[in-house]
Amino acid sequence: MRKNNLMAVVFTMLLGACGGGGDGGSSSNSASTQSVSVPLQTAVANEVNNGITVNFSISGTVSGVPVTGSGTLKDDKPVAATFNGAAALKTTETVSGTITVNGVSAPFSVTTIIFRNPATFAEFSEDLGDQVVDFPDYTYPATVKAGDSATLVTGTAFSSSARTTKIGTVTRSYSVAADTSTSLLVTFTETDFDNNSVKTADAQTTFRVDTMGNIQFVSEKVTGFAVNGQQGSLTFQ
């Protein structure tokens, strides 16, 4: 899930309203918890194949102003497709709801088209409408344990589906934290950089993954950095 572009919606609302231009549960460090490993690649495959619908609340600040709201994340089940002539799985992801800033409420809806490798479930491409991010081939680790972390891939961001103007890069990584005797908390981080390698936003999405490969959304924290230095941070959970 990628909601960095939702931060732009909130910044726009904040400027208009002003008249101008979670926590994933308890963690344990017991020996039994530390020895847990979970099948991450299977969990990702299960999430993609089954789709997901999550209702969430929104909290945080943008430019120091409180933001609240609620919404729904929905990943449809994938359909067979092609991407650059190769077989792919195509998923439509929709994030919609209502945001309230400075007492002003407004609906939002952001749709992302995601293409994945049907063998590994890794993403080839994310089409966010106003920009596209393409990733070279990569794989998720088969299993992970608490303390594991790594960079998965770095993709290229373009201003449109024409892919004629590069606007930066997107790095995907993961980290794993202890949770229970049968589950771990896996956080996927997407970090956006501009063409000068300056960080512009990041999104940290946490899932609970158990030893059977079941996966459950816990929360997502999105941080965006405005051109003038103002910063916003939103939590979805």
C-alpha cells in the first residue's frame, strides 16, 4: 500500500482551509518469541491472491495543524494481465474516505494500479495516475525472523505513464519486530527521493504475519515533506 500521494491531498486542503496558496500491539523479547520465523513470501502471496479490505482512522498533523478522518483501503483480487510483454498480475487498490483539516471536511479517493510478477508477487510497477513507479525484478525472502531487515529494491519514478520525465526514485525495504509466540510484525517502508537524492516522503506499513502465512494490516504512517520545508505526518490504523 502506498499513500504518499494522499499527503499531497491533505496539503492542498490545508492551504485552502487557511486561505493560502499505530502501534501494532504488544511486543515480547522472550526467547520463544525471538526464535519465531514466518513465511513472508507466502504471506505476501496470500494478501495479493485474496485481496484485502481495511477500515481505518486517520490521525496526525500537517504543517502543525491537526488532521483527523476515516476511510477504507481496498485491494481487489488480481486479474491476469501483461506488463511490457511479460505475464503479470494486475491489482486495483483504492483508498477512500474523509479528511478533516481546520474544521473543513472533504472526501478523498486515490486509486493505484499495481502490476506484479505472478511467480514472486513482487511489484513491477505502480501507476498512481499522476505518476508511475517502475521496479526492477526482486524477490521477497522466503522466511524472516525478528531483527531481520534489508532493502528490497529501488525503482524509478516518472511524471506520467509516458515515462519520458524522471522525477526521482523510490526505495522499498523491510524490517521485522517481535510480536507473539506465533507471529511477527513486518514493516515495509517506501521512501521517495527527488532527482537530487533529497528525501521527499516515506510510508511505513506494518503487518502482523503468523507462522501459517496469515497476514493482517496493522497500521501505516505516511510522512511528507513540502517544498517550503513544512512537514506532515499521518497515521492510518
